[in-house]
Amino acid sequence: MIDHAVKRFGRLDCLVNNAGSGSPMVSITEVTAEHFASVFETNVRGAMFGMKYAAPIMTAQRSGSIITVASAAGLRGGISGHIYSASKAAVIHLSRTVASEISSAGVRVNTISPGGIVTGIFAKTAGLDGAKADRVLGAITDLFATVQPIPRAGVTDDIAHAAVFLASDASSFITGQDLVVDGGLVPFGKIGWPESVEFRAEIIRRMRQAG
């Protein structure tokens, strides 16, 4: 992918590590080594190798922005599964350590931590196929408006705007930072582990009913 971008455009200005794998909200007594390895393989190892192969190109051209999508779950306990939350915390710190190495070469490295963003992934978790998943999101929008001070659900554009900012020269003095886009969930969120388990169960119930 990176080689193709350089071949086509002659340079690499931005990398966004956005692939991710979730984990269910189960007790620590129920987690498995296999699921741990699978989530960390995608969320941490994937981001690490994205940075590994983008860094030489960006440092050689003395410019570039690397952005990895983390999660509010990497900052606040009790709002997502243990393994997923741990992987996102790891990605945030990995990005900071990489920033400490290559920022002096003109390459900025930052993360974005979304809060409750309504996407089709919730419907897919409930067993709906991709085409149907995006059509039933209205069934859960009101739920996502209740968990943080800003009284609306987060949408994908909220994250896209943050990514465009970090990719642009408007953020040229920002590196090693985590931009939290969560409506206030991390500092002022209204739910913990028990509430989050119920919240996710209600999401699945509504998705299946709407689908």
C-alpha cells in the first residue's frame, strides 16, 4: 500500500492507521489467549508496522503525519472490553514513543480517540450483514446521546474532521498527542462497567429488532 502511494504520487504525506478489531465485554475470567492475540495483532501490531514502513519515507522527505485511530476506551476504564481497551492504550503510548524518535525529522505522530460513534460495526456485532447494518443505525442513535455531556451521538464525520486537521499544516506544531473526540465521555462520562454491559446488550437487542 505504501509503496503504491509513493510510486503513484512520488511522496507520502499522511498515513492513517484505522484498521481495528473489537472485543466483547466479558469478565476477565472469560478472556482467552487466542482473542487477546487476535486483537493485539490487528490493533497494535498492525499500527506498528504501518509506522515502520511509513517512517523511512517521511523522514527522508522531512515531512509527514502519521495518525492512528485509538479509542476513549484506551483512556477510561469500564466502557469497552478489557482486551480492546488495553490494545488502544498500547497504541496511544506506542505512537508517543514513535513521535519521540521521528518528530525531529519533521514527521508528526498523533492519535485520535473517538468516544461513542454510531457506525455499522454495532449492527454487524448483532449479526446483521453489511448492507443492512448501516440502514438500522437510527435505532440506536438516541442511546449514544445519553452517555456523555454533549447530548448527541457521535458520527463518523466528527472523526474525519479531526483526521483532516492532524493531516494538515494547521496542526504542524502538534506531535505525540492524543486528540480525544468523545463529547466529554472520558472526563465526564456517565457509565462504568455494569452500565456499559447493559448498554451493549441493549444495542444488540435494538439492532436485531430493527433488522
